Amino acid sequence: MKKKLFTRNFTFLILGQISSLLGNYTLKFALSMYVLEKTGSASVFAGLLAAAMLPTIFLSPFGGLLADRANRRNIMVGLDALSGTAVLAAGLALPVGHDIFVIGALLIVLSVLGAFESPTVQACVPQMLSGDNIVKGNAAVSQVSAIAGLVTPFLGSVLYTALGLGPVLYGAVVCFFITAFFECFIRLEYHRPERSAGILSMVREDFTVSMRFLCREQPGILKLLLLAALVSLFVAGTVVVGFPYLVRTVLGLSAEYYGAAESFMGAAAIGGSVLVGALASAKKLRMKYLAGVLASFGACLIPCGVAFLLPVSAFGRYVVLVAMLFLCQAGCSFFSTCAISAIQGRTPEGLMGKIMSYVFTLSMCAQPVGQMVYGVLFDRFSAAPYWVLLPSGIFVCVIGLMSSGFFQGLDDR
């Protein structure tokens, strides 16, 4: 008998994700535009993003421990309510002054809360679903994220341009509280673990068990995470920092152009997650495909560099950037959905929260470094960004091609 994908629990999880991502993405788009307009510096912009990511990197392992020992539904409800409260406080504080400081503080608070929520949400999917539905469920979550990425840049650019930052903040507050409301209806089985030792002893024990699992029982998972982290250093730096800086500052195009481009990225992410779901349904999903996906990330950066090397108009360069990063975003969606599903399928339920927290930690470790480095590089080579894009593209291509044997080995296990 075919098991149902959209169960009660999974439906409410998806509804909550829709509301949360709608508010979160619109908010972060508006904040990015505000900071870039106020500072005009890729270094400042990248530094703010990197500082906001550090709490997620350091605290995600503890979020995984909490997800395996506490009621996951209650964790999600509490964290989304706190997120709404934090955004509300920032909206009230912004008119007082020190706007960049307020925005930085808000991003850090949201990063702290996200460090505990992201592993919890990812651990909920295999608890709610089983078999091939885990892959389909992750694809559905990815599609929701992609649809939000499609809608929110346009929505954010319109709202930010017409109304300013304040109304966007208050709209995000409403979205976070709606998410917490939906999550109240989720029902997950929970058995309170016995506390036979102190908190520090439990943390040490959980860390030891999870490290033994990664290093001895499933070393392929650890290698996969390290490889993804290495590639994200280059991709996150060029896409997260370089793309908005190139569009808004180097090419001098308006926020509407950047919003339209981000919407195209959202459409690409939808396509990548839909492809994963289709391949999973047809039993044709293979890990060996991921080597080619990694290589394609670099292949997409090379034409972007060539566009700035040749005498092309600003709009022509914009079109090349959007087209290549469209393909890159589709590949990112495909890669992340496949990788997360493979990791979940190899991880026992009792370790799910901890292992998923390491997924987020290792995948994000390289991002602040990449963002800082590329912020400096794009500032330094703002007149000749091909010196940044071309070497990055070539290096990522080489990494992807060299990883083919590793991914083939994952299929054989």
C-alpha cells in the first residue's frame, strides 16, 4: 500500500514553512537592500552577513542535541514566537537611530534562533515520513523554500521601494506568529529521556556518540559534508555577496532588477527540487549525479567572468549573470535535497537531530570565510571582477570532476 505523503503533521509543517519563509526571505531581502544602499560597500555587507552566521555555526550542534532530547514541536513553536518578538523589537528600535547596529543585532538574534530551529525541522521530516517519502518530503520542503525565493524578491523589492523597511519588518512579525500557530497543531511522538547525569555529561556523551557514528560507522557522510563545505566557500562568496554587489553597485542597476533576478533564482530552485522528486518516484535517483552538479557550479561562474572581460553592456552582463546563476541555483537545490535525503536515510532516529545539526554546521562553516574573502575581493577588483569569477569557476570545476569516484562509491554502498 502506498503511504500518504501529506499527512496531518507534514501538512502543518509545510504550512508553517510557507509562512515562515515568506516573512524571513522578504525581510532579509529588504535588509540587504537597505545595508547596501546605506554603505555601498561589499566588505561591510559581507562582514554583516558573516557576523550573523557565526552563532548558527557555533550553536547548531547544541540545537541538534536539544532536538533529540526535547519535544520537537514545542521547540519549533517557541523559536518562531521568539523570532517574531525579535523582529518586532527591531522594528520599534529602528526609528530611534543606529540603524546598521539594530539590523546587525537582529540578524545575529535570528541566527541564534535558527541554529536551534533548522536541525529540529530537518529531524522532523524522517520522523513524520518513511521510505521514498523522505526524499519526496525533503523535495517538497525544498520546493516551498524555492517558491518563497521566487515570490519574495519581487514582493520585497515592491514593498521596500514603496513603503520602506518598517512595514516589511512588521509583516515578517505576522508571518512568524502565524508559523507558530500552525506548528501548534503538529503531533509528534515524544518520550522524555531519563536524566541519569548532568547537562555537561549528557552533552559530552551525545557528542561522543555522534562523532563515532560520523567517523567510524558512516565516514561517507562526513566526507560529503566536508566536500560541500569546500565548494560552498566559493559558491556562497560569489553568489551571496558577489551577485547583489555586481548588480547593484558595479552595474548600477536598481533594486527591481535585483528582485527580478532573485525571482528567477527561486524558479530555478523549484526546478531542481522537482527533478529530485521525479527521479525519486522513478527510482532513478543516483548519488553519482552530484559530481557533475558540483562541476556545473564552476562552469556557471566562468561565463559570468567572461561577460565582464568582454565589451558588453550593463544589461547584457546582467542577463549573463542571471542565466548562469539560474543554472547554478537549480544545481544547488538538486544537490542539497539529494545530500540531505541520503544522510537522513543512513542515520538512526536517535541521532537524527545531532547529525542534521552537523550538516548545517559544516555546510555553513566555510560561508562566513567565503563571504568575507569575496567581499574584499569584489571591492578590490570592482573594475575587473573577472579576476574573481574566472579563477573561482575553474577551481570549483576541478573539485567537481575529482569527486566523481567518491560519489560513485556512495551509490555502491
